[in-house]
Amino acid sequence: MDVLKRLNDAIEYVENHLCDDIAMDEVSRIALCTPDGFNRFFSYMTSMTLNEYVRHRRLTLAAYELRDTNCKVIDIAVKYNYNSVDAFAKAFVKQHGITPTNARLPENPLKIYPPISFHISIKGAKEMDFRIVETNTIVLRGLSKKFTCEPAERFPQEHIMWADHHEDIQNKVCTTIPGTWYGIWDNGTYWIAKPQEDVSSGQLDDVIIEKGKYAVFTTGSGGFAGDELPKLRELIFDSWLTDSGYIQTRDYEVEVYHLFPKSEKNKRYYEIWIPVEKQEE
């Protein structure tokens, strides 16, 4: 455990000096190893170099400031150790896929990297597709079940509900699989739902996604929901919420399933929506 503490203390030093030059001699002193030894260990454990991690973290924090403040781009560039706006913009586009100016628009997605910490497993330092969405009320139709678990433990019961051929809930909602589906966790109740125009039956209940602000996270393409959604949720709650300055406003989560025909299953992807508000300073 002393080794883990030293490693996390070294990372804490890095995090506290993201706006400065990182002194590798100090990092290695805290970690009680040589600079080369620390760099080799870090690269082995995270599949990125420490320099890459620092760049990703600086550009993550810069993106937050662009979105949440009126600071000038040049001031943010200088703060995070870029010598010019052009160099900052080039690096920003490479990570986020959009310009610093476009990052100010809350609907545009960002690729953020939460801070890393060393445990029995490693948390953070994984790319996340993230954006803030201000949505109007969305009216859906679907069927629900009461779950007997905590939010993070719901996925096995979700799988049973989606795949239960005895109750055939999914087909009762819609007999056509490709399209957009919703899985909604609402304080212990889980819904399978579709937009009103897509449902196959009138024997369904209304379910509302309330108007408000949501943090939206997107998986990569081609995976299975049962694999991708639990991993994404773990990153959100273990890493993103602790770093972003946002808080979840209620026990409510929306899963959005973007499904395609079997011949195009490599295109399927999923989203998790979390109702949030910015913490007061």
C-alpha cells in the first residue's frame, strides 16, 4: 500500500502543476524511483506516456474553462502552457475534434480524460465522449419493472428484462429492432421505451424524460450494451463526477440505444444521460 500511496502522491503533484512545467525530478522523488523508471511504469500501466497524460489533462481542463467561463482563448492557452493560440488550437482540435471557439457551445461533444489514480485497478485516463445537452421534455411510451438493487448493480436485471422471452417486453414495445431505444432508470424503476411514433402497441404507459440539463456520454461503436454501458457508467461515477465540477441532481439515468440491422451491427452505439448541475464555487 505504501507503493500505491507514493504513486498517487506523485500523480497528485502532477495534477497540482498542470499549469506549470512538470518537474520530473520531483515526480520521481515522490515516487521513490528514477524518472525513466516512473515513465516506463506509467506507460506500461496506462498505455500512454506521462507527457501524453499531461497533455490530455491540460486540454480537458482547458475545455471545461472554455465551456464554463468567459476567459479569452489566449489566456486559457497560456495558462495551460501553450506558447501561442495556434499551437493550443491545433492540439485542442486533435483531442476534441472541434476548435476552442466551438467548444464553448454546450451541445458540442468533448473528449475528456478524468484524472488517473492507482488502486488495485486503475481508474481514469480513458477517453470519454462527453457533451452537455439542454433538452425539452421528451415523451416516450414503454413498459417498466421495479428493480431490487442499487443503480450501479442494475445491469444484470436490465439484461434479463430486455431478453425475457416469457414476458416479451421488448416486442410489446416495438417489433422492429433497428432504431433508437431508451432504457430509463428512475429511482429503482427501469423502463424500456421508444418514441411515441415508433411503438407497436397501444397497451403501453407514458414515460417522460424531463426538460433539463444532462451530461451525455457516448460509447464506441460495435460493442454489446451489456459490456459497454457498465464500463461507461463506472467511468462517469468513479472519475468524471469527481473532476468535472458537476453533481448529479437526482437518482435518474437515461440509456439511449442506437441500433442498426445485423448487417450494420458494427455501427451500434450507446449513450448514458445524467441530470446535472454545476456545483457552486
